[in-house]
Amino acid sequence: MEPVLLDVADGIARLTLNRPDAANSLDLPMARGLLDAARALRHRDDVRVVLLRGAGARFCAGGDVPSFAEADDPSGHIRQVTLPLHDAISLLSRLDAPIVASVQGSAAGAGLGLVLGADLVLAAASTKFVMAYTAIGLTPDGSSSWYLPRIVGLRRAVELTLTNRVLTAAEAESYGIVTRTVADEALDDETEALVRQLAVGPTRALGAAKRLLAGAMTTTLESHLATESEAITAAAATADGREGLASFREKRKPSFLGR
């Protein structure tokens, strides 16, 4: 069974963590599978949104700790896993296509990192979120220590990392980790509606917009204003940008919404 599945249709790339019997925990084959998928997505121009999900009852339990513990050289083995995992996360973050995480059951460790790196997150109401690293004497990976303080603030990030406090979906939403909490039975339908909405959007503009927002925290106002000017100028020159302006002038719906 392939540890990572990638299917693309109608502008939607469905990227599935596929180790349900192991709570979709990240081992070396899964990390390599994620990197292969990220590389494939980077070279496709038909992908307008990426749906990241986990097969089975849980989204992702984090690293495959049993395989780490059983390795002859646990430290070296963990390094082997983090390298492709981190390359995959970096590539996914640079896509124009928005990344939507659909989360059920639990997201722990690097699984939480994958959630934090998504652009939009829908979570089933019963989902639990936890960092979990220091509980076994390890430190964060999978981008979690980069995204967490940016999303929840440093004080909360320190608490969640040092105490491994488990957040409910409602708490995760209040912290900004989750975009929207939905009833367990509604998760699939709500996710499908969201990705289909994004799939007809102006993908290049969406990608540029999310990069502007992400970069705003690490630059000066004047530098950011210059970047905004370049981005909106480039967007206006795209087919979607020209169509969007024309549709506004002509008081009609943009044609790209009918894709």
C-alpha cells in the first residue's frame, strides 16, 4: 500500500496520508512519498487547490516513534526522515494553489506541523491537537516550531510545546490553528465545498496574496508596500486579472468562476 496517494482532477489535487493502520504516522517511506508528491505538484499547471487529508480515523499521529526507537541509530534515522519531510513542506508552501487541510481524529507532532503549514484548515469537532515532542524527550520538527508562534503567539507556543497540553478543535480554532470547526459527520461535505470554491479562483493571485501575508511579519512597511505594488501589477497582467477587471466594469461574474 502506497504511504502517500496523489490524485488530480478538476483542478483539485487530493494528497492523502495513507497509513491508516499506523494513524498515518510519518516514517521514511511516507516522508519520501510526500516529497515525491510535492515535486510532482510543483511542475503541474492544472492544480488550483491542494487538499491534504489522512486516511482512516486520524489525520496524522506525527512521527512513527516505534520505527525511530527500533532503529540501530535512532538519531541518524530521524535525520533521514526529516530531510525529505522538510523539503516537501518547503515545496508545498511555495505553491500558488492554496492548501486545505481536512483534519479528523488527531494531529500530533509533525502532523500538527502539516496542519499549521496549510492555508486553510477544517477540523471535525472531536479532533485533538498536541505538539507531543518533549513528552518523549525530543524537539519540534515538521515546521511546527516555525508556524506555531506565528499563529498563536510566542507565549502560547511555549506553553503548548513544553507542557504538551492537548487542544480540542474548538480551542484550536480560538487559537487560530483551525480555520473552522465543523460537525464530525459534515467534515467531508464542508471540505469538498471549500476546495471546489477555491478550484475556480484566480490561482496565481491567491498564491501571491498568501505570500504577501506570510511575508508581512518579516519586513518593513516601505519594503512591503513595494512588494504589494509589484504583486498587484503582475496580477493585473494575468488572464484572470484582466477578466476580473473586465467583469467588474461590465457588471457580470468573472468567467473563471465557471471553470
